[in-house]
Amino acid sequence: MLTAALYIHMRGTSLEGRMDPNPDQSIAQSHSMLVVADKDLNPVLFDHLLTQKWKVEYVSSNEEALSQLRKSRYDLILTAEGTSAKEDIRLLQQIRVAQPHVRMIILTRESTTEDVLMALRQRAFSFFSPPYTVERLTEMIHMAMEGPAWDDGIELVSGTPVWVRLLVRCDRKTAERLMQFFEEMVDVPDEEKNEIAYAFREMLINAMNYGGKFDPQQYVEISYFRTRHAVACRVKDPGEGFSLEELYHAAVKNPSDDPFRHIPVREAFGLPPGGFGILLSLHLVDELIYNEQGNEVLLVKYLNPERRPQRADVKVV
């Protein structure tokens, strides 16, 4: 772990300035990041920040971060894992007054579904609590620092721990941000959470791709439901829909004796490799239900094994 003396030495200085022979010019052109650093800051993350062409400054508390934000502007704020989610959300609320479009990634030692919803309501860029990988965190930092300067693309329409409604921009990076929030929000055992998250991501990307054409002006509607015995996710895209009978390019339509029949069909239509999304999801959730138009799907995962059907199937209602 990094020492307090090193943090004091690094406070208020640019990491880029230490690496670049002409720091004044490069700092002026760089993005700026403020890190609330505590003794638990992962040294791998610290080493990674040292190599980036960003202006990175350090403070030791949320109070110091707020003071610094009143004097300087930043593209991204990274909170300390040692602070609570509620403390970090309170900081975000305070800085929104002075810097309404600043991005914040919240690191916290532990959180609740209510904390994640509040972070979404305050338009946090992302949210991490253990366990998480430094690789995924650094990917999110790069996304926040180097992405286009538009508002964040995830709108919480309404939210309680058992019923959440969201509007999500049709953009692949926004989908990855949503998945991080989703995995933090879903309060089920890890095995079930991983299965739900995988199936949900497949349906989300399908909706953004085929329904929204990855047009950032279009939005996908998301609902999440948590009952005592099940988790359900609803995904509605802005497209015209489709018929399951016409999905010749998807593995779900393959006969049991020809599991790869869809591959030459995809090649003929110029589609990239894939087509297994719905089929894989069928093995991970218990119900996969499409509306008649084909632009809305409901995934259901039963948490009580006795309620699970022997085999999931695609339904149209």
C-alpha cells in the first residue's frame, strides 16, 4: 500500500508533470482528475495513473476535495474506498452546484441497493464496491476521462429497491456503465447475479443494436423487479420489433441436430460472428418472454430452485 508521506508529496501535483519534459504545455492540453486518496488506494491503480497523459491531483478527504473543487475544474473525481457511499453521494450533491457536469466514480467499501439508486439519481458516472477488479475500474476511468463531453446517458425515471425504471442511451459504452450499476444493485448470491447479468447484457446489447441502431439519440427502456422469490428484467427498444419465426440468423432457431445452422446464414447477410445471445440466455434464466411486436423482452430468474422449470423456452405474449 502507498504511504501517507507519498500522498502528501503527490498532493496538488500533476503526475504528467513528473513524466513529461515539457509539463506546462502537456498539462494545459490534458484532462484533469481529482483522486481522494487513502491508505487503501490500490498500488496497481496508482502505477497506472502515473503512466497516463492526464493531470492527476490528490487530496486526502472529501472535505479537501470540495475545497479544491471550489478553486479548480476537473473532468473526473474518484472517491476513496474508505468513505461510505452516502458520504460520497453527499459530496456529489455539493459539487453539482458549482460543476454540474463533472463526472464522479464512487468507490466505497460497502453499499446497499438504495445507495446505488441514489448514485444514479445524482448522475454518478459509475459505482464500485468490493469485490471488483482494478482492470475494470481502470477501463471505467478511461471511459470517463476520454469519452465525449455529453451528459451521462442513464436516467433514473423511478427507483425503489424492488422496482427500478431507467432510460438508457443506445451506446455501447453507456451499456457497460449500466452493467456496472446493475451488478452493484442486484442483491442476490453471486452465481445467480452472474447469470442474470449475462442474460440481461445480451438482451440490452441486442436492443441497442437491432432496435436502436446504436444511435445515441435513441433510448432503451429498462425495468428491474425484485420479488421475494424472483428477479425480473424488462428491456424495450425503440425499434419496430421482429418475429421470432424470422430469426434465421440466431442460434435459438437451430434444430437440435444442427446447432450451427445459423452461421452460413449470418455470413450470407454480412453479419458478424455470433447469434448465440438468446440461446445462451435461455440456459441462464428461467423465463424469456417477448411481446407480440418483438421490441420488448422480459427475463425472469427464480431464486427458489423448486420454482424453476426444467427447461426455459422463448415465449411470445
